[in-house]
Amino acid sequence: MKIMIKYTMVIALSILLPACGSGTNTQAETAPAASAQQTSTTTKTVSAPIPQSGGYSNINNAQLEQLMKKGVTLVDIRLQEEWQQTGIIKGSNTLTFFTRTGRINPNFMPEFTALVKPNQPVAFICRTGNRTRSASQAIAKQLGYKKVYNVTHGITGWIGQKRPVVAYKK
């Protein structure tokens, strides 16, 4: 049965892969101006995740930060050389989803399901949000995960907003 599920996942993802490079979804992060009584701190207004037809939700960096404070698991699905090049978000789990040739990493599914159970929320990040869009949809539809979040602008958006990263260590 597990082999059948694995092959179904591979087939489904091979259908989804062409969508990896299409479209973008932008979301604003807002920080209201400080009032006279609010001089030492500012508050961020964080909108709700945006549900997608694939069973997952798109989130921006402020939403990711908020979810991580609540203990949501973050999975960085990029390649090892990408983690080494840019660093990673502190607390993220590094688990490659697509290989260099665009195929699904055969170790991804067993490692992912050992890390995150279907009833637990999980967020995915990649370089720009394209790979995670496909991965998020597959995890939600094929594996039945209910709270799946795609970081829409990936690590490049995170770094572009001067948010912190840490060096990747094997």
C-alpha cells in the first residue's frame, strides 16, 4: 500500500511540476505608524493566510514569523548548495523536495512524514515560492495534510526584507 501511495504521489507531482514557474501572488505586510503613545515599539498588522484551490494557504514573511512563534514546523525544500549559499531561517528543517534534475527526492516522503504528522501545521519555503507551491499542493491533496502553508516569496523575499538567516550546517 505504501508503495502505491508513493507512486501516486510521484505521478501527481509530475503533473504539477510544469506549474512550478507560473504566476506569483503578492501580499502586503503592513506596520502602522507609531502614535504618540507608541514610541518605543510598533505593531505589525498581519493578515490571514490566503487559501488556495490546492488545499494549502499562501503566507508572507510576517505571517511565517507569526506561525513560527506558535511552533509551526518550517521545512526548507531547497538543495543543499542553496542552503549553503544563502543560509537558512533559524529553526527551519532542511529537506530537499526536488533534485537537481527536477525529480522528487526519494527520501523526502519518509523523512517528511516522520517529521510532521497530518494533523500538524507545516510551512514550506524554497528560493522564490515556486517549488513550494507545487510541494504544498501535493502534500495537502495527496497526503491529506490540513494546515499547509506556502511562503510566497521564498528565502529571497525573506533576505530582501533584511530578515535574519543563520549559516547552514550539515
